[in-house]
Amino acid sequence: MLKSIKKYAKPFESVDDLNPLIDEIGDAKYVLLGESSHGTSEYYSLRAEISKRLIMEKGFSFIAVESDWPSCQNINQYIKGFNHQVKDVKEVLEAFNRWPTWMWSNQEITGLIEWLKDYNLQNLTKQKVGFYGIDVYSLFESMDEIVNYLEKTNSTELAVAKKAFACFEPYNRNHESYAVSAGYLSENCIKEALDLLASIRKNKWTFDAEPESSLNMEVNALVTANAEDYYRTMVTSDSESWNIRDKHMVEALNAIMRFYGDNAKVIIWEHNTHIGDARATDMKDDGMVNVGQLIREANAHDSVYIVGFGTYSGTVIASTEWGKDFQIMNVPPAQYGSWESLMHKSDPVNKYLIFTDENRQEFTTTIGQRAIGVVYRPEYEHFGNYVPSNMGQRYDSFIFIDQTNALHPLVLEPTNI
């Protein structure tokens, strides 16, 4: 495989050197941009530059990210000019107060947000470029959004929403408490959450008091139903709760795509473990699916383009335990024989590799690819941070940055977990 990497990989210094990759994307409606950690500066910066080009040159409609819907609505409203009270991008990013705050409250994302705002000011099309969070974690925040809107508009669905809210209220906004009660004691709010989703979906077109309020209500109701399922399941099955989460992200994506119409095109930012096709990894052996697989299965081959990212060594922002303060950690040289070590060994420079019908077969050997999460212990990474992968099938392209640097958070201490 080293010989094939040397043959096909191309060095790059800036996004302008990635023209062949941009061209290869063609008319795809779904472009998935990965990352091998949630705390690396270059992943955010380069994805931002690629996203700008896709928006300007190929007319992409919105960016969807691995984050909470309510928090990202602050960005979406800011860049579209819906919220005239917020004047500063750092104030917008204060909405990201759930651990790990650094994932979106960071210096690297501020430039993209300001660029999107300026672009939308000059954009004469009916629908301006959006920014949305499609993750499942915001159970209580999404219910708050629903109840607040229905109270403000005096809507008839308020009774259904308050019934659902009352069911969850005894758990004091604590996901873990609900998970234990629902997963082990069968004391759950399944019916209330599903009734709320059905009611909101049935009447969503009546929610028009604010821009995009129908979409906002639909996705928040979807989060409520799927988050209930996720937290109830997480205490009994890691693989099934993973599937619930990734299926939710695709459901949320589909809702946004419907909102934008038949010509909608989306750029998706998520970890490699979500966007790299699960069928090309050992995830399939555990019955797990992910966003990349589900989108590929539901769409034509040329409608989906997946780009993985990785590094050989450097620094990263992460925590040693869930909910703990972040640290700047050293990323050790990639494990011998791994994908990243071969990319480095072929030539220790930044490079990209496009998998085509002509060369994919040369990259079908299963090989370990590094994956760093928000919790990371570098000294133990060889025991669990490498995903066995068929790289030519997992991605359509791969961007390798030989030496990377830690993200630059705006918030120095974690707040809500």
C-alpha cells in the first residue's frame, strides 16, 4: 500500500492546491468532511476553506455539524440576520455551554461564521446559507425551545408539549438519571415524546411566527423523541444507542433538506467515525451503522462524496475523563503500520489522496486508522484508538496533515455537562 500512496497522493499547501478534489466532488448533493479528533485546529480551518469554495462555486445550501440543534440555531440566526440583538460572534458562541465546549466555541470557527454572515448579506437568493446542528443530545434544551415557542404563540399544541415536559421534569434535566430510570426501571416517557413529535409534525406548517420556526419546531421535536430513545438505550447497549444517534442525524438532515427543497446541497462536518462508511470498518461486525453509510445507501453513488482527515503527530485539545477540564495533549507518532504512519512514511508532508474507480482496489487492505475522541489518553492510544478500515471503500478522498496543532478554545473552563 505504501507504493500506491506514493503513486497517487498529491502534496498541498493551501485549499487552492485542492482543485482536483473540488472537481472530483462534481455535482454531489452531500459532501461529508471528517476529522480524526474534535480538538485539532487544522481540521476546522481546512474544512472551513473547503466549505467556502463549495458554497461559492457549487451552490451548497447549508452546513450541518456534529452539535446540538438549539445552540447552532444561534449561529444560523446570526448569519442570516434573524437576530438583530446579537452583534458579536463570540456572544453567539456563548450558546455552546455544554461540555465539551471547545468543539464549537473556538477561534477557528469564528472566521467561518463571519464569512457566512457577509456572504448571506450579498446573497440574493431566497434561502441564505444555513448552519445547523444535527446531534441528538439536547433533550431538555429542545423541549425548552418547543414550550417557549408554543407559549409565545398561544398554540393549541402547548398542552401536548407540557405533558411531555412534565414527564421528564422529575429527572432534574439530568440525562443520566433519565437513562437509568428508563433503561433499568422501565419508567420512561416514550409515549409523551412520540405524541409530541406526531403533534408537531402534523401542525408544523402553522408555526410561522418567526423565520424557519416550522423547521425549528420539527427538528426540536425529533430531538426530543430520538434523545429519549437514545438515553433509554445507552445503559443497555452501546451499539444500539450509537445507531439511534446516527440515524437521528440523518433524520434531522432529511428534514433540513426538505425545507431547502429539491435543489438542496449539504456540507456535513463530523468525526471520521460518523462520516466514513461503517461498512468498510469493523463497526459492521457489531451491527453498527453511521451517517456516511446511511447517506450512501439512500442516494445515488455520484450524489455523495466523503472526505476523511488524519494526522501523523502534533497536539490536540481533549480531556482525560468525561466532563473534566480539557488539556493540550501531545499526539504521539502514529502506530507503526497504521494508515497515518504509511502516509507519513511515503513523504512527511501534507497531502491528499483521491480514491477513484481506477485505484480503489489498491487501497482495500484493512488497516488501522487513528480516531481520537473528546476523551483521550495518548499513553494508551495503541489499545483502542485505531479503527480497522478499508480506506478505499470508507472514503472517496483523504486529506493528510503531517503535523497538526491543538484547537484554540474561547471558553477556558467547562460549564454544563
